[in-house]
Amino acid sequence: MITGCGPRHGVWYPSKTHKATHFLVICEISNEIIVNQISYSAAGVTVHQSQIISSFIFGTAPKGAAAGGIVLHPNQKDLYITNRLTGGKSDTLAHFKIDSGFLTPGKENPTGGVLPRMLSISKSGKEIFLGNQNGPAAAVAFGINEDGSIDATPKATLDLSAFGEKGSGLPYIAEI
């Protein structure tokens, strides 16, 4: 790990095998995604950093920003990251393509609120859900297109007033 990274969450890639080839870590302090390549041998497991990329599609994180959640699509080709504390009226949801453990930036969309934390993908793989702790949209569902990109307009939102006052929005949301 890189000093000052602030590891927050990680995902195994590919996630459908018992021997993943990579472990991707989102860093909330440095706003980076660290891609670690995993090798297996009789002597044990070896980890090697193979890529470091900004969690912000445009490369530069606003001062005070903090990356939040990370989720790998079931198709094993798309990765999604939440960026919070960006200083605007809406934080962001970033999309990356993943191929053989290498990340390529896609697009970054507003989340409709502030302080998105965890996120999840529907069982069908056609929607992504996130919660903004400070609204105005506390719960948001975006459509995921065939190419893995995220629709700019949410499919559904639930206002913060449904949960209470500022700071009482959802830290986690998932389809049940």
C-alpha cells in the first residue's frame, strides 16, 4: 500500500473465481484506485502493484475530497467508484472499464446528493444503487447501459426528507 493512501474498501477481480488475479483498493485520502496483481505459488501468495489511477475521471481530486465506495459489476468488465466531499451540490459516481486487471476511465456522473458511501448493483446487473447521507437525493437508482456506462438521469430517487434531516441519509443501499 502507498503511504497516505487511506485504504477504504476493496474488491477481488475476477470475483467469480476462488483464485482472483487482482485486488483493487479504493483510497479515501489519496483518491486513488490501487490495482494489485495476485500470484499464487507453492511458497504462498505474492502481491504486486500493477496500476495506480485517480478515482476522479478527470484526474484531479478537489481539495478535501474522499473516495467512498467501490463495486465490481457481475460482468467483470465494469468498476464503479463513489467520490464524496467534492465541494459541489452533488458528489460523483465514476465508471471504469476493467480488462485483465487494467483500468480505463469512463465517465463520471453526479449522484444527486452529497456524501455517497457504499453502492451496490442489482441482481440483473441493469441498475446501480447508492445512498447520499446528505441528500437532497438520499437514495438513487441509476440505469447501467450495455456498455457499462451509467445513465445521466436516475431511474428513481428518494428525497432525504424520507429519512430525516441532513446527515441521516443512507450509508448503504441494496436490492432485496
